[in-house]
Amino acid sequence: MNYFVSVLTIAAACVASAAALNWTVDPAGIFRATSFGQRYAKALVISEHGLEFPQSLDEREFKAPLADIANRSDCVVIGSSRIMQVGSSRKHRSFPVCEKIINLGVSGAVIQDHVVLTWLALKNKPVNLILGVDPWTFAYGNDERWKIRYAEQYPAARMEIDAESLDYSTSANTNRWSNLANAQYTKRSLYQLLSGTKTPSIVPAINVDEDFGGETSIVLPDGSLIYSAKYVSEAKQRVFPVDAAAYKVDGLTNDSRAVRLYQRLIMYAKATRVRVVLMMSPYHHNAWLLKGAANVKAMEATEAIVRKMGNETGVAVIGSFRPELAGCRPEEFYDLMHPMATCMARLTASARL
């Protein structure tokens, strides 16, 4: 009996310590009235050349607030880091038919990111919604970062978009206070405390040539990204492997529940009289060479689903995971997964929204 009491006491002490740590450090600013992400988003849209992108900042912290100004643009782009080169404030601009783009792409975006960011953006009635689909978009459980930022928005968005199939196992019952005991948030708080990392500063960026980059990565006023000169230089010298490790596609890649939810998301957006476009950004040519690889299988299966989904929902589908179909050259990639702005500009040049 004493053993179990001791275990429970220790467990309670650990949870209390984690809660105190997360409340005090609060690296994502989710327990404060005005977060760093909100201030960053406000500064970003009025900046001339964008803002420097702090390495410690998760894009979710400012892309959700950025969605609140979606009505200032005619095109909103949602997806992962693979669409972060899509923008209207760039040297190599995308979608010439769009006068102004807001890019809400976040690293490793999963279906929950798509649901919440679409829901937030639609509140401001943009004209066009461009959904960047990845090989892992129609899956659950392969990235938990959304829980830190969207714990409260996701159940509300999911209920409005697809109440009939709401699956409470997808953390629909959580809220931001659950992050007090969230292991991932505790790890982040602990890292910030031990490393002495302070809340990053908002630093206006200088005008740089996106083909070469600047001293740091830069988020442009439209939310798109310019990589640092170091990263750009390394990418130009990189030898692309054939046997790339599977990224978010080593489990159930195309869950029927997720496919259905995404179809409902499209129909929900169309019901608000927004034009919806599904977009697939290409992978590097070498990513396709190993035919039996998990990445290849996922790309082939997901692309087929996306094209079928476009037909069934009556929305346009542009691009492809295959670089030759997207019109992108081998030298137009930062790595196996991330196409450069020149590739994305060519892919979207003739798109009709």
C-alpha cells in the first residue's frame, strides 16, 4: 500500500512540477493574453521586407493569427513547409492570377492544421483557397505539434465542419490548459529554461535576393519564406540520395476517416462561396527512383486520391508529386521534398482559379 501511495505522490509531484514549469516559461505564449506569435503576425503584415525568422519559433504561433487577416488577400494558401515558397511578395511570385497571397503553411502540417487554418481563414471570406496536399495529409497521429497551438480551436472547427463524424479520440476534448501537463510542451519549456533562450525579438528584415538568401531565414509579408544564405548555398551543393528515409508515411497513410474529413472540409469551404483548389507540390526526381520505397508508394496512392477527390467535389487540381509533370528541374529543389520558388512559380503560372 505504501508503495502505491509513494508512486502516486511522485507522479503527482511530477505533473505539478511540469505544470508550474510550463506556466512560468510558456515558450509558445499560449497562457498569456497577447502572445509573441500575435505580435509577430501584426508586425509581419506591415513590414516592408518581412521579418527575420527566429529558429525557436514554430510557424503555428503566428500563422493562426495571420489567418485573421485573410480578408486582405484574394488567395490563401494552406499546407506544409513544402508550399512555403508560394507567395506574391517574392521575386519568383506564384499564381499571377492572385493579386495578394497569404501563405499559412506550417512545418509538417497535418490534417488538423488544415482544418483549423482553413476554418480561421474562411471567417474572413477570402476569394480563393489553395490547399497544398502532401503524401501524409490523409492520416492521423504522425505529428502532435498542432495540439500545442490549436487545442481549443480544433474541436470547434471540427464540430462546425464535420460534426457527424467527430472522433473524440483525436483529442477533441482538449483545450490549451491541457498543455500544462503536455510532455512535448514540457520538453520545450525545459529546453528553453536550461538553454537560457529568451523570448525572440521581432527584427525587420532587409531586402535580399531570394536566390541567394540573407544572414537569417526571412518570413515575407505574405507569410512565405526565404531561406538563409547558408541553407541556400548548401542546397546548391547537395547530393540528393535515392534511398531517402520515409517521412510521415510509415504508418497508415490514407485513412478513410481522414479522406472523408478532407472532402467535408472542401465542401464546407465551397459552401462559403470560396473557390477551392487542390495543389500537389513535387518531390525531387531522385525520390522517385526507388520504386518500392514507402515515400513512392504514399505519393502514388495519395495523388490518385487527390485527383479523385477533385472530380468528386468539383474543384480544380493542379501540380503533381512527380516533378516532370509539375515542370520542375532537378536543380530546383532544396532537398528531396522542398521545391524552390522557381519551381512553384512555373507550376502555378498558368493556374486558373
